[in-house]
Amino acid sequence: MRKPIVAANWKLNKGPSETEDFIKNFITKLPDLPKGCEIVLAAPYVSLVKASELLAQSTVRVSAQNMSEHENGAYTGEISALMLKEIFVNYVILGHSERRAIYGESDETINAKILKAHGTELKPIFCIGETLEEREGGNLEKVLSQQITLGLKDVTEKEMLETVIAYEPVWAIGTGVVATPTQAQDTHEFVRSVLTDLYGIAVAEKIRIQYGGSVKPENAAELLGQKDIDGALVGGASLEPASFADIIRNGVVE
Ligand code: 13P
């Protein structure tokens, strides 16, 4: 009942010309990919216009990788939700662990961004995840509950249905170490139980929860085959059209 959603997070890769090369190639593969999957490309800011133009006639959605919590004003270097909306961006990744760890984004800032995204009709892909130290120290549930509760403060039920959660264990990002399907499923089930406490079972059952962290064509089927895993947020393996397409092909059953 939940439509799978597979998103490419290109991070600091692909300016407009590489974006064009990728999309022109990827579009030729679309007819052979499962139709029941929502596909999203999260490009760097400067490549978003190009991506929107090239994907305007397709079902593939465009995402930003971040945005400001402010609308306008003296915030040098920032980009607003309205600016993204103006160039036909549909999604925005918020709270990625790299934003949290490298740029010091707090749960409160992420919450402000999520509220701003909804206020502008951009759909957030809200990232959560624990470090290895937190997992091994027995703090997995505490860390995730806190990220979810603070990040989603004041988000309404209706907005929640337009929110995608991405569970990305920090220790599995870019490391080649992937969570086992059981570890991932158990954690997704826990995340859904926190969402159930916050929004009730009917809403929680509709929210899509992606897994992210070293997803590859080889492990996509096993991971996405789990009951509470509704898609993937893919970094490294999304940089080549063929491997990104293979992840969708292998991971999504129709
Ligand atoms: P990798 O797929 O490179 O591990 O990155 C995951 C990620 O951070 C996606 O947002």
C-alpha cells in the first residue's frame, strides 16, 4: 500500500553538464523500470534548474539536498524553499547526517526547515540515524526517538503524510558496511512505532521510510524486501545511471 520511493543523493557531485549527461542516459532506461516506484534525483543547487527542465515531461521528481529555514534576508550563501519551488523542485532532503555532523545542524534547525518546507509545499525527506558508538552503547532507540520527536515538532498529520523518513545509520554511509536486512527492518519497525505514538497507527502505516547507507544493486532486493522498508536513499551507487537503475529494478517488485 505504500508506494516505494528510491532517491539518488548525489551530494557534492555533478554540476549542470554532468547532470545533463546522467539524466539523458537515465531517461532511456525508464521504460524498463518498475512503474510502481517513485524515483527522485537530489542534485546540487546549481544543477536543479537543468534537472527540472530535463525531467519536466517524466515521472522522475527533483529534490534539493538542503535549504534554509529562513524565507529571505541577510543569510549569505543560503537558498530558500520558495526559490526551490520556483524552479519546480518537489522534494528536499533535510537533516542528513552530513549536515548534522559537519555543519552542526541541530534537531531544532532541522525542525524549522521541515516546517518551512511544508509551508511551501515542498516534501521533506527527513533523515535520521545513529552513530556506531550510539548503537553499541545501547542508545539506538533513545537517539532515534529524540531525532524524530524534535524534528517533527508541530508537523501536522496531513503534513506527515507528505513527509518521507530516511533511516540512515551513520556507520553505514559511504563505508561499504551495510546494515543487515534484519537490523534495518528492526530499526524501521521501531521508527514506525515512534510515528505511531506521535500520529496514530493509521497515519504511521502510510508513512514511507527509506533505508540509506551503502545500498547497491547487489543488496537492494534483500533490503527493500523487508516489510517496513519502503525505498532507499542512495549515495555512491546513484552516481552512475546503470547502477541507480539496477537498484530500482532489483529492489522494487511489482
Ligand atoms: P552511500 O549510499 O554512499 O552510503 O550514502 C548514503 C547516503 O548518505 C544517502 O543520503
